[in-house]
Amino acid sequence: MIASGRREKLKVLITVKTYPIPSTKYDELVCTAGVTETGEFIRLYPINFRDLPYTQQYKKYQWIEVIAEKHQGRDIRKESYRPDSDSIKILGEPIPSNPGNWSARAKYALAKKSRSMEDLYEMQKADRTSLGIFRPKKVNDLVISPDDPEWPPKFLHALQQQRLFEYRQRTLVPPRKVPFKFHYCFECDDPRCNANHRMMIEDWEVGALFWKMVDKGCSHEEASQKVRDKFLNDLCGPDKGTLFYVGTILAHPKTWVVIGVFYPKIKSQKAKPVAGSTLFDEEAKT
């Protein structure tokens, strides 16, 4: 890994992008996470993703090269790196998700798989771990709760001021604010897990699906139910070997959120529950 203050070229497989939010300091932010060729987790932050040239707008499970340095100051999370956005170079096409190719993703994404959130809590105490992936024993629910439909005025004002004085490759409207929060409720396969975890989902694809449904004519309530059906009944369905990508929040470093879902189909004639070993597990170990 890179020493603090030292710039170095990294090769990263992108596994996670969070939904964009306005920022008083950085215009607009997307938290990107990925893994190196040895499976080490990397967080690239900040990145104003939507303002990148199209040729630099990476997709999930796509390799990139980027010049970055270890974060200093307020962000003490050990996986956090400050990227030089101008240096981003896309390396080939994304690893596809059609049958037989989840193993190619798993080779890197699951190299540092944890057993449970309880393990990640202990790792955080020991060495400031703030990113991980694990398989929940059981996903009990996806809870929807209302949220403010608009961004705080301070964010929008800062956005306007920054764009008055900076050259923009193109003028972006602020990202649409999803008027709901979505939380997974799940249990871990760990004897220390004595509670039903409730964890917010910040995956970009949640917001993208919500607004796609609204643009197709769904009401906000209908769109939120479409999100619930996709992320609970499909991605966590009995035919999937579901794992959660999780990470902590800079402003609340002990708060973990779900930042992505790894959902290969189970290679079996008979559907199995989320809990327990699957044929995919054995394949991922090879």
C-alpha cells in the first residue's frame, strides 16, 4: 500500500459506486471502492464522477489505472486514497456477469471476504478497517422510510458558487434526491450476532433504479416498492449466493452502510437459502 503523501499508480477493479451527493467542498461526490490485484480494498475519494469525460467514466467490475495518494488529515480510514481524477485510465471492458463469469469477479472481490459484520467490527477496532464484504446468514427485510425530498440549501448554494468560478466540461444539474431511505435488515452467520442488523443502502443502483421507474411513470411510492422488490426478492433471493459490500461513513466513522451487493446465481438445480455454503463458494475458492 502507499505511504502517506506519496503518489503512486494503482490498478483497481471497481466494485462499488455510491449515489452522488452535492458537496460544499468538492462540488459533487461519488465514493468509489474497489480491489487491487491482490484483493486489497481501496477507496477512491473524492471523485466528481458525472463531470468526468465519458472516456474516464468507469463501470463496475472494470479495471482502471489511477494516480493516487494516501489520505491525510480527517480521513483516517486505512483504505482511503485521494485520486488524481485526470489520471484515470480505463483498462478494457468490464468483467461481465453472464453465467460463468462471476468467478472471474469473485477471484478479486472475495479475496478478503470476512465472515460477518462482527468480524469487521473487530477489525475496525484493531486497524481502522472500513471496507469489507461478507455473506449474511439471512436477509429478513428491506425497510423503506421517507426522507427529505430536497438537498439541504447549503449544498445547492455551494454548488452554484463553485460553478460560477470554475471551468466545467459540461454544466450538470444537481443529482436528483431520492425521497426515501432504504435499509437492509439481516443476520450474520456468527454466534456473536445477537441482533437483527439494520443498515442503510447507499449503492448508486438504488437511486438509479428509483428514478428509472419514476421516469417510466411510476409514482414515488410505486418506484420505492420496485427498488424493494429488486434488492430484496431478486438480489437476495433463494437462487442467489448474496454478499454485501459494506463501508463506513467519513463523518460517522463507526457507522457502517451497505455500499453494494454481490449476487451470483447459485450453481445448483435446487435453489438454496442465502445462508450456508453453495457451489459458487467452492468455485470462488479455486
